[in-house]
Amino acid sequence: MAKIILTHEVTGLGAPGDVVEVKDGYARNYLVPRNLATPWTKGAEKDVSAIRRARKAREIATLDDAKAVRDSLQANAVTVSAKAGESGRLFGAVTTAEIAEAIKAVGGPSVDKRKIEVAQAIKTLGEYAVQVRLHPEVSAKVTVKVVAA
């Protein structure tokens, strides 16, 4: 088992600044090369407080704020335009970054693309429901309408 410090949120594992133990191969082959974590050392342990302070500044402060943001997101549908063929099939797929930009364009909050969860890849025109994690206890279901560009 390897002890690591998460630098980004990893679903099912933890949030930035958390010190977790994972299997050696998972840390060496997946988390560290993708810069999702750093190996744990006594010196790196001191950086954890800085990582946590940065996370606090970025995340939605209180549960009530998160619920208010959730209600506003769920009330408004988000529209994403993409190039599509005659049959309605997209050239490529709609990414979480495009969804985050569309949320911001509608007047919603700035949402980190890593907090948007898409059940299956969006590759055709239509309406889709995506999950946005706003707070550890609050997530919003956002309707994404994909239209032809």
C-alpha cells in the first residue's frame, strides 16, 4: 500500500488535500502520472494545508449556498451547440468542459469540469441529464439540450 496526497478530486477516493492509502500500482500507474496525487513525504505533508486552503476558496462555502445554486441550475436548461450530421449524430462528443462553459453562459456559477458527471457519452442531438457535484452533500441534475450548430 502506498500513502499519497490527493491534489485533485478523485471520485470514490477523496478530495484535494486528503492523505489516503491506495495500492502501489494504482498510485504509480494512474494517480501520480495524471497529476491527481503526489507521493506522501514529511515535506509534502506540510503542503496539505495550502492545498486545503485553495480548495476552500474555490468550493461553495455552505450547504445553504450549495442548495440555492442547485435550485437555480435545475430550473434552467443548458443549451450546447455542436456540429452534427444529417442523422443527428455529432462529429465527436459533448465534453464536460463545454457543459461547464454553457452553464456559465446561462448565468450559472463557474463549475469545475471535473465535478460534472455524464452517464454515457453525449454523441447525438437531444436532451440529456447530467449530474453536477456542488458540495459533498449536494448535487444537481442539469438538463443539457444538444442542438445542431
